[in-house]
Amino acid sequence: VETHRGYVHVTRRDVTPEEKEECIDIYNKSRAVHNILNRMSAVCHKPLIELYQEIAWPIHEQSEDGVYDAFDQIAQGKSNALDTLELEPSFKKDFEAEITRRLRKTERKYVAELSLTSYDIRGVDIIKEALKQGLDNDRINICYKAAPLYTLDMVSTDPKEAQSVLHDSIERIKTF
């Protein structure tokens, strides 16, 4: 927004990576909401604009975070923004099921590879003790791959959390 000129500047040459990520995130969230509403429109044989008027726009006015975040809260079971709307019980049940199906967090396996060598006489025992130090978290599995290689893996829905847990575990192993 060009405040001193009073208009929105649509054609920008220089966009920072943060602005680009923010715009992509907003686009993906609005696309997910639209896909959910479009699917429910096809299933219930209602016009899409009607669903926007009955569901999305009232939730947008009520929620400070937006429609996607309200739908995400419904999918996680933390809140139900649909209770404030006047919807048929069968439609509401189907709508909640569709939201949960579309916005369900998928678990993924995250793997880190680690090379451990010890030239001490008790080398194997030292490596075993170091690996035990890295197993503080129950969700981490350590597998022997080849002579100096070990893999640490864990299953998580959040990639940042998985990365930090694996990194902490590797640091505990290295500092042993």
C-alpha cells in the first residue's frame, strides 16, 4: 500500500522473501477454504455463493484469525465456530467431516544420518553410551546402517519440531 499516494501498488518489482512467503501462505489458506466450500457445494447441491454467505463470511467477521484458522480449530477439535451459525444438523455434521478430512495434519517420517567413530579401546561401548544419551525422547529411533553410519528417525506432524528434536538429540550424542 502506497500510503502517501493513496492507492495499492499492484506491480512491485522488488518483493522480499518474507512478503512472498506471506502472500503464498494467504493464497494457500484461501484456496483450501474455497476447495472445502466448493466440495460441500457439489455434495449438498447448493450454490457456492450461498455457502460463502451462510458460512465463510460470518465466520470471517467473527474470527480475528480468519476462516482457515477457524476451520483448522474445528479440525483439531479445539473450537466449533459452526455452532454460532444456523445450519441443519446433517449438513453441519457433513461439513465438519469435510473440514477434518481436508485439514488433517499428516504424519511424516524425518530422518537424520549420523557418522560415529571412536579410536579408543572401548570404542563400541563408548558409541553405545553416546547413542543412549541421544534416546532421551521416546519418539526417536536409532538404526545401525553401516560401519560408521547411524540413522535417527522420528514421526511427527510438525517439521520444525522434528528438526529441533533430532538436532538436540544429535548434539547430545556429539557432546558425550
